Amino acid sequence: DQLKAYEEKRQEQEWSNQLVAYSQTLVGKKTGQCVVAIRQYFGVPRDQVQGMAKSTKPNTQTPKVGSLIILKMSRYGHVGIVIKVDGDKVTYFDSNGQWAQRGAIRTIIKSDRRIAGYRITT
């Protein structure tokens, strides 16, 4: 069981490293609105996120690398993709967070009240 847990942690760390590296290539680039960017650049299926971000329903309150972070920001809501979880901090990629339709990497504390939850995509 310890070996299995170790291997799962190692795989999550490797995936995180890959997502961080890929996200860094998108920072500052015109990537569009948040929902469109997450689907287009990260391959999240339409049935998991579409329309206004606020209509994305969380299915967990625990962040996991690769899950969507759903934020209560503006009347439209906001989504990003979790690229790293480190203690009480969650790092995520998003687009259009500053209304300029550009990609960014941001870090937020897990207890931040703007977080509506997370969606582990299928």
C-alpha cells in the first residue's frame, strides 16, 4: 500500500510538472475567455465546462492536479485548471482573469472564500 501511495504521488508530481511547464508557455498569450481556454488548451470536454463559468458545478472541495478550480468572481464566474497543490496553496492556470483574455498562472490559498469548489473531470 505504501508503494502504491508513493507511486501515485510521484505520478501526480510528474503531471504537475508537465502542466506547469505547458502553462508557462501560455502566460501572456491571448488565450480567450476562461471556459474556451480550458477546453481548447487543456482538452477539458464540453460536457465538463461550457457556457458561463458559473454554471460549472463542483464535485469536490479538495483540489487535485488537473481538476478545474471554480471561482466566484464576477457575475459570470471563473474557471481555471489546477496545476500544482502545495500545502495550503493551489496554483492554477486561467485566462481572462484580468479581462484581457490572456493566460496567467495564479496561486490562491485553499481557504479563500472566492473558491466555489473543484471539478474532477471525467
